[in-house]
Amino acid sequence: MSEHVDYVVAIPARYASTRLAGKPLAQVGGEPMICQVCKKALASQALGVIACVDHEAVAAALAPLALENSRLRVCMTSQKPRSGTERIAEMLGLEHYPQDLILVNVQGDEPLITPEHIDTVASLIATKNADMSTLCSPITTVRDVFDPNCVKVVFNQDHFAQYFSRAPIPYERDNFMAGEVTELKFKHYRHIGIYGYRVRTILDYLQREPAELEQAESLEQLRLLHYGMSIAVAITERPPECGVDTAEDLARVNQILAAQS
């Protein structure tokens, strides 16, 4: 059971996805995906949930849910932000949250995230006194280790991240150089893109220049490591099945939900 802490969930959602047009409104389990994600967040222990959207149609889709639940609010942001973190930062310029408040960033395309995942991330940042917290899960297939869309993380004995990469890390030298890889000899972990941080950390992050490694890997969390900030990592044995980036992902998520019902 996660330690209870006071926190708010922020859900950034960009309408103009390049690989799936109008993604927040894609039908997941018979309703817009953004509604599914907000419901998962509302089932957590969060004090409140704020959806950071950039299109009136997405705000309209959320309006009935927000009327039903006073813990959900919708914040209209611009189309300028290039990442979920930037969208949350824009929201913070419109709202007035305390600098010390813990925010959990749940991406708007993660309809299979669970309330337990959200609570764990919030608790972790408080108990570890870290600048950021996140999750990972064990990788068991060779294919995923070599898949650049599967982000890997390595961490130290205290479960603070040392590096994130799209490349295979750790690199099993003797195994990977021997020819065709059929099994893994060491532990590998997939990063799950849910983040906990305090308001002040987000604002500090955006004041800093992007790091070269961040740009090389296209992984925004590497900016924090570059500037000496700490990222606490918890392992979950029950990771969310997948996020939604493509039409194929959307079909897979709907198959999973249909099987659960």
C-alpha cells in the first residue's frame, strides 16, 4: 500500500497527434480516450485532477464528466507546448498551485494506467525526497530490449535513475556480440512514462537549456539528470499494457478492455 500524500494529477492531452489524428477523442471502451484516463485518475487518492487540453472539442467531451465530479477540472492551453511537461507548465501559469505541491503527470494517451500506479508515483517522490519519481517494469523479451520505442532505464542500489535510453541498456557485451541474441542474461527494465514532481521542479526544468543527451535520445527526463537532479524509480510487476500512439495501439487497447469486461 502506498503512503498517502496530498497531490494533484495533471493530464496533458494534445489534439493534433501526428500518428493518430484527434487522439484524445479516439474511442476507447466506448468513450473518448481522455475520459477513460481521467476516470482512472479520479479513482486514485489525488486531491484533484486537471486535464490540460488544447482543443474545444476535447474540453466539450470532458464537460459531462467534470459536471459529475467536482475533483475534475479542465484547463484550456495553447498549441505551443512541445511536450506534456511544457503543457503542464503553461497550465501552472494560469492556475495558482503552491510551489511544494506534488503533481503526477499522467499522459492523456495511457487509458490502461491504474490508480495504484498513480498513487505509487506520488508516494515515491515524498518518501525518497527526489526531484522526480517514475515507474519501470521488468523486460523479459529480447525484442523489447532492442526496440527504440521501448525506453530502458538503469538505476543504482537506492533506486535512483542513472540513465534512460532507447538503446539496449545495460549492454550485455558477451551475449549481444556473440551473434543472434536468443535470451537475456541480465535484468533489463522498461521505463513507464508517468512522472511525479513538485510544481517548483517543473518550472525550474523549463528555465534550463535542453541537454545534448536529451536531444540525442529525444527523452525529456534526461534534462533533469544532466543538471544533477534526482529521479526515483519504483518497479511494478503489473505495468499498464500499452499507451496509444497509433491506430494499431488503439485496436489493441480496445481488445484488452473488451476481454476485461
